[in-house]
Amino acid sequence: MKKIKLILGTVAILSLISSTTVQADGFAPGEGLYVGAFVAGGMGMVQPKVVTEGNIANAGKGAQGGGAAGGTFEVTDGGIGIAGIEGGGMMGYGYKMGDLYAGIEGEMAAGDVKFKMTSVDPVTLSGSAADGNLVTISSVEATKDWTGGMFGRLGYYINADTLFSFKGGVLVSKFDVKTAGSTDFSEEYYGGGPSFGASIESRIAAIDPNLSLRMGAVYTDFLTANVFGIGTNTAANDAGTSGHNSEVTGSALSARIGLQYSFFDVNSLF
């Protein structure tokens, strides 16, 4: 009986020593289940394009006939810049395979990344002051309200305390669009597309062996979205008018810095 107690006591002591050693060494950056938070500077470009055949019935009759031949109007060189600050969090799980790394990660961010265009003289959309149906617009702004998505990650441990990794996945964003003029309109749009990023994570052992500093950047292509109206101000095909199509393409870059903490490895259950 004494031998059994001695063996159990020895196993308990060895388990405690082993646990203490693991805690002292901590997880490698990105290893196991981790959570984190970041702040970022967001920037990007929006490229609008409008294709219309104009008022076919009156085309060629000049201003008196109210005709317009239409055409393609687009931003081909650069685009409309968007910029702002955003912050968010991520949660993921990573597996260390020697010097190699593989994992999955989800993230969510919010901020005030936006663009705004203002005209000194209101732009007339339709009608006239004489008939009391004048519709004008003086400004347009769009704010990226939030962004969320999932990634797969692959990386390489430069050393025991530093991980360099790439990730790829899909991000979806919600945009709040507003116009101001004779009547104010607002609308919500959702845009998404493929997203890619790179980051470097370094353990902050002086504070906690499971805590890491993370710096990186994420690029997102929002593909092309059709826009036919904002709020109740919707596009209409009047008599003799056809071929109208409005679309917006864009991309965004988010440069980030944050902290992440690893706290659980599923392998410890086996």
C-alpha cells in the first residue's frame, strides 16, 4: 500500500513538474487555440462605371430637345480613395509541425474607413426648378461599417519565438452609402471577395510566454457590384431611355498591429 502511495505521489510530482515546464515554455506564436485584437489603418480605391444609351428618342436634338447620346463614364486611371481607422479581433487554431505551420482563422473588424465627394454646385439629376420637380445631389459618401471572414494560414518559424505566415480566404464588408441634396437618401450594400495577407508574430516572453505581438497587412478585392439606386432614389427606364447600368469595383488594404494569446492545445486532451 505504501509503495502504491509512493508511486502515485511520484507521478503527481512528475505531472506537476511537466505542467510547470510547459507553462514556462509556453506556446509558439500562433500555436494552439488563440484569440487576439488589432488596430489598423485602412485604405483603398473605388472605381465607379456607368453605361447608358441616354434618351434615344431625343438624342441629337441638342439641349432644347433634352436629348443625350449617353456613353460610358468610368474611372480608368486610379480611382476614388478611401481611408480611415479600424479595429477588430480574431480567433483561430494553429498547428506547429517542426518549423512549418498550418492553421485557420476568423476575424471581425469595424471602423470609419470611408470616402466622401462634395460638389460646390449641386448636380441636377432630373426635373427643373420651374416645374418644382428638381432633383439634385451635392455629396456622396460611403463608409465601410464592418468586415468579417475566414482564412486558411500557412507559415514558417524563423526561430522558436517568431512566425512568418501567409493567409488566404474571403472577407465580406457592409457599406453604408448616403447622398445629400434636394432629398437625402441612404442605402446599405454588402461587398466581398478574395482576401490575402501576410504577418509576422513574435513572442513577448518578458510578459507572458503565450503572448505575441503581431504585425501584418490584408488585401481584399471587392470584385464588381451593380448599383441601381440609393434608398428610394432608384434608377428608372423612362420612355426612349434604355441600356442603363451602374457598377462599382474596389479594393482595400488594411495595415495592422495587435496582440494575440494562445491558451489551449487540443493535443493536450490525448
